[in-house]
Amino acid sequence: MSESNPAPTRSSYRVVLLGDQGVGKSSISLRFLRDEFHEHNAPTIGAAYLTQTLKVGDKTVKLDLWDTAGQERFASLAPMYYRTAQGAIVVYDVCSKASFVRARDWVKELKTQAPAGTIVMLCGNKIDIPDGREVSIEDGVQMARDKGLIFAEVSAKSGQGVKSIFQAIAEKIVAKDSHSANSAPPQDKGIRLSSNEKASSGCRCSSQQTA
Amino acid sequence: MANDIDELEINPFYKALQSRYVDLYEKAQKNCHLLCIPQTTSISTHIINTDFVDTHVLRPSPYFKDQYMTTHSSNCKTLTLSDNGLYFTTSQGFSDIRDVKILGEELAYNKEYKQYKIIILEEPFDSKFKIQTPQSKEDANTHMLTSKLTVKECTDFLQSFPDFKEILHTLNQKIQNFINHYMVLENYLDDAASRLQDICTQTTVEITKYLKAPLNSNIKLRDVLAEAVESYVMNAVHDKVFAVISSHLSKQDQTLLTKYQHINKVRPDQIGVRREFSCPLPMAVVELANLSSLRTPREKLVCLKSTVDNITEGVAVSLQELTQNSEPDASVAGNPEICITSDDLIPILVTVIAKAKCSHLNSDLFYVDHFMWTSADRDRDDLGFCLVTFKAAVQYMVETDFTSMATCLDKELMTNLEDMLTATTLLEAQVTQESVEKSNTKSMRDRRERQLNRITGFLEKTVQELKTNRNGNEKPKHLQSIFPDLVTPHSSATSVSNQSSQRSSANLGDFLSALQDDEFDQPFGKQT
């Protein structure tokens, strides 16, 4: 568990979800989980840590989804969660301007504090609410373009777009990982064999995606 | 013999006797022969033939007591029942001489109301009938590839490989060398960690050289071995290393200890625990209170995970009860989307930590964080998440001023005792249920036993504290009414500590149930 060696095995990746309380972080990951394998997953009450496998190219990867506390009083704790993550999804509520402003702060914080190379995604939730929108899709696209993030809008309630955000971030992480695995010397010393884990995979996602 | 009846219902040989070989079956019944039924998992349908039937229907030898003969029409074979009646030994006529264990026995009656016996065997008498699936091999492999947790399991596992003897000897020397000659310094704990890591890595590399094909290419086995080596080493050096860590972090640990007192006076909702999740979590508290008694980082980490699991379980149960008791239109009832997020988990954890009163939590987390190296992230990321959540909860506790929130009456120790009562009752219920179901006995019982012991230890500590707290400034009479046997100077600690590990859970329950009628404050759950 030493922090000097935080990288998990290369087929398992950590993705943290950041955002204000109430924007639906855990609903998004729960939706992702339930849509994929209803029959295997007994309804769970614990939503702070979830795990799901998905296919990226010909490779099966495991995503560990870490929910973070969104309340202001826990704001200082977030770095502990994203410090060892390969990806971060910053979630805001399209019906709450305040949550969008907060999302901007999260993105800024990640850019300065998270390890270089963390894939960051911006995600607007609750697009199923017809009249409540306070943040336009253009605002979201604009912020994503400015900061160089993947962007998507989803509805955790209807499930719209949920799977594709995880697919997109997984592809981006895998692509980055295979790239760095090919160029950098292997970190693991000792006995671990990992030569077969460098399976290459195409990355189909662009830096900006709209739902 | 409920299990045996079930076994007979599904047993392919017993079924075959009632269908294909019904004539032989009836003959056996008529003559009151002994029916020996190898258990279902040891046989397959296609090996059952007349030879199989004849081999497993036995008649007593007319010559020797405890000797039986198969019912072959010619060349019958002989077996001997052991004196204690626990197994048969094959002899004359069998392809090899072996002991076959008896798993159970049934009495049955034939048409003339005469008794005959049906015996369940572990496996067929003749090894030629044994199924050749790699079942047992698989079991051995599964065992080999399962992570070992406790120090004893790790040590036994390493010692189970005869080839490792020499390496373990060298390892012991290295450990002894570290203990005798290496000075662990507070500001150079990283150096101590890297030295110990080197010892573990080297040993693991050496050990894997001795593995024979195909085991040597099994990455999972290497991980299990590496973990076992690590636990073996860390157990040996724990006292030396942990003393320095806890001295290094004594200030932080002390700060936390004072925080616990403040937090225990605060209502859970003030820390941010949602009303519907606000419930006593005695099992989680007891689990976590055990943290300091564990010696290896891995055991400690698993303890953190169990605490989180117990929280989730406890909250789920309490929610279920809430749903059942509440009005149909109540907000909680029937809401499938209700779930514990990190915003919920951290404050709940804070209340559990404060109640468990871990005296060296900072040191424990540091120890887990810095002295665990092997495959820490592999397939066990939930462990990683639990560690981070604990660290987050501790940081939150350190950063937050709870004194301004303090509103609860000073009855937290009583509440702890009440929680223990709940824990004991829960455990008792589980133990009783288990003994009824005869399920999964030993390991489960051991675990329950351990948990009961932990409660005893925890109670001891709490009662001590209660005594110290109340001495002089509180009404002793009130205490006497609650703890008739525990308030006089010498009785409190001793009477609890006398509850040896053998003490039955029922007794502990009685002791605690005396507390039930007293008016405790209940800062969890039901307050408005």
C-alpha cells in the first residue's frame, strides 16, 4: 500500500468521481453497474466503492469507481482519493449553476494537484429534467475545450450516455497506459511477469465528446 | 442424520439401487445386508454396475466379528470394520488395502420390519471406482492459491513446503539480524521499510526458485507466497517497528484520543450522518476495537475492511427495520435508490472510530501504508479504498473542532455498553442458529468466539473508563443500580476479566441483559 508504488496492475484502473453533493455521482456509477449486469448484482447499499469490468478493444479492463465526498466540509479530503487514480470524472448538475462553478474549481484543483497524466472528464448529469436546465451544453463543451477534457452529458435516471462515459474514459486511460508502458521502463521490480499485459488497443475517443 | 437423508435422496448409487438394480436391492433388504453408499461427490453414474453394487452391499462374515464380505456370487472380497466403527479397511480381493471413512449411518426396516443399516462412505471401497476428476486436486490448488491472512496460516503455509526449509532458516537469521542490530529511527522509518521490503523480496525470489513446474509459472501462487513471507516477517519485527512508529506519531495519536471524547458527545447528525443511517453499529465498533491487537499490516488492513463491511451491513439491517416499521409514504420506505456514498461513509466511520477508541489509529494507518508491499492493489482494491476512507476520516477528525458541537449528555460510555449488549445478542443469535443448522461449524464458531472475546475485552476497558470517569464526581448510587457487581473498587475489572474465553455467550448475555432495563440515553437513531 506504499505510495511509492501506487499503480495497480495494468488491467485494473481507478476512477474517482468528484462533484458537489447531490449532483448524482453515485447514481451515475450505480446506473453503470446495474445496467450492465442486473442479474448478477444484488441491490447494494454501499455505493462508495464500486467495480465494473468492460471491454476496451480486445482487452477486458476492470474499473474501480471511487466515490468521493462532495460536501464542503470534506473538501480537503479529496486529494487522498484522486492521488492514486488514473482517471477522474468531475460531475455537475445541469440544473445547478452553482454545481457547474464548483466543477470548474475541481478541474482547476485536479490540474494542479493530481498526478500528471490523470485523465479528467467533465460530465453534466440530470439532462432528463426538461425545464430545469441552468447550464447549457455549450457551456460544458466550452469548459471542456478550454481545459482539454473529455466531455459528456448524461442522465443517471434514464441511463442515457452513462455507459459511454465510462467506455470513453477507460479507452483513454488504456491508450495512455499502453503508450507509457511501451516507452517507460517497467516499474515493477522483482518477480512479476507483465509482458503479456501490454496489449495495444485503439483509442476511438476524441478529446471532446458530446452525448 | 438430516444430512444423510438429503445425501440419499440425491445419491446416484442409491437411486440406481431403487431402479436399475431393484432386484439386488430387495435381496439385500430381505437379508438385512449392510448397504454402503459412497457419497455423491465421490462417484459418477456411469461407474455404477453390478460389480459396484456387489462391492457395496456387505454381509457379515460368518467367521469373524467385525469382518464383512461383499455379495459377489463368486470371489467375494473381505473388509474389516475398525474397532471404533469409524472406517472400513479393505483386505482380501481388493486392488489395494485402504481405509474408507464412514460419514454416517441410517437404520431402515424391510418388509418384515427387520432392521438393516445404510452407511454413507466417504468414497467407494475400491479405488478402481473412484472418479478421476481433478476435484481433490482442484481443492488443493484452491487452498494453495488462497491468500493467507493470519500469522499462523502464513507460517503453516510456508512450512508446508519441505523445500523452503533452508530459505526459512536464512530468513529467520535475517530477521534476527534486523531485530538485534538494526536501529529503527523515527525519522528514518522509510529506511526500515525498504530494508524489510528487501528481505521480503529476496526471500520470495529465492522461494519461487524452489517451486516446481507448473507451480513456478503461477503468478497467483507467487503473490500468495509473497504475502505470506511479508506477514511472516512483519509479525516477527512488529514489536520493534511499531514501538518506533507509535512514538513517532504519539502526538497525533494523543490528539485523536481527545477528539474521541468530544465526538462521543456530539449527535451523529451534527457530524453529517444522515438520519436514516443513524443507528448503533456495535459489530463495527467491536471489529475496529480489535485493530491494535493485530500484528501484521495485512491483518490490520483486513480489519479496516471488515469494519466498513460491518457498517454497511448494520446500516442495511437498520434501514430494513425502519422500512418495515414506518408508514408506507415515509421518505425512507421502499426507496431503492437509498445508498451509502462517501459523504455518508466518512461521518459514520468517524462515530465508529470514536466509539472503538483505537489508541494508535494514526500509527496503525501509517504502519499499513508503509509496511505492506506485495500485490497490495491486486484484486483487492476495496482494501485500498477502505484505507483511504479511514485516512480521510482521521484527517477530518483532526481538522474539525467538535467541542463547539458538543451537546449530548455525558452518557456515551453507557451507550457503548448498550451497543455491546446488542452485539452480544446478535452473536448469540448467530451462534444458536449455527448450532441448529450445523453449518460450517469450526471456522465460523471460532470467529464468533473471537468476537465475543473482543467484546469482553472491550467491556473491560469501557467499565474501567467508566469507573475512572465517575469516581468521585458522580452519584455512586446510580451506578450501583446499574452495575450491582461492578462498582466496588476491586470487582469491576476483575469480574469482567474473569470471563475467560471459555465463558459462554449466554452468561455474557445475562450480565449485559441486566443493563437492559436501565434508562440510557440513546443518541443514535431515534432522537428527533
